[in-house]
Amino acid sequence: QVQLAEFGGGSVQTGGSLRLSCVASGGTFSHYAMGWFRQAPGNRREFVASSTWSGDSIIYADSVKGRFTISRDNAKNTVYLQMNNLKPEDTAVYSCAAQITSTSPFNYWGQGTQVTVSS
């Protein structure tokens, strides 16, 4: 029932910016938080950022602190990831995920959107 869709990926040069969007749908479902994850070729999927829908808990991976900002529009069921000062090591497929309750894992995933940062 929970469906997620990411938008906004693309190619950018080092130092550039992109803004990703994740739209959540599913009617009557309740969810606690949304997160952004990424996976580069040959690497495991890693956590990037997350935010509860209430905004009382916002977490960033150390690798993106000061450069990425997660935000939300509760009325539109949309979560954003503003990515500034992009680096080649940020190149990955970025996926959003939903956490239904505070004690559950992120079990609902979008299909991902490619972000490529060139030197």
C-alpha cells in the first residue's frame, strides 16, 4: 500500500547542487519517518539522512553534514534532499525509504534516482 517515488536525479559537476524529491502515497497508511539512502557501484547501501514527519528527529551521515539538507512538506507527503557542494564520491543511486513506526526498519523503498557528479 505504501508507495514511494523519487525525482530530481541527474548529472552535475563537482561543486554543483541537486534537489531530490520523494513522494509518498498509500492512502490510509501511517508512517513515522522518511530516510534517504544511497548506493554506489561496488558499495553497500549507506544511510544519508532521515527525518521524522514531525521534525523532532533529524539525522545526517557525517559524510554529508553541512552539505545536504533534508526537509519535508507534510501536506504533500513529500520529503526533499537538497544536496550542495556535490563531490564525485556522492555519485550513487539515491533511494528514499519509509519507516512506519519508531521501532521498525525502513521497509518501504522507492526505485531510486541516479546522481552523477563529475570532476
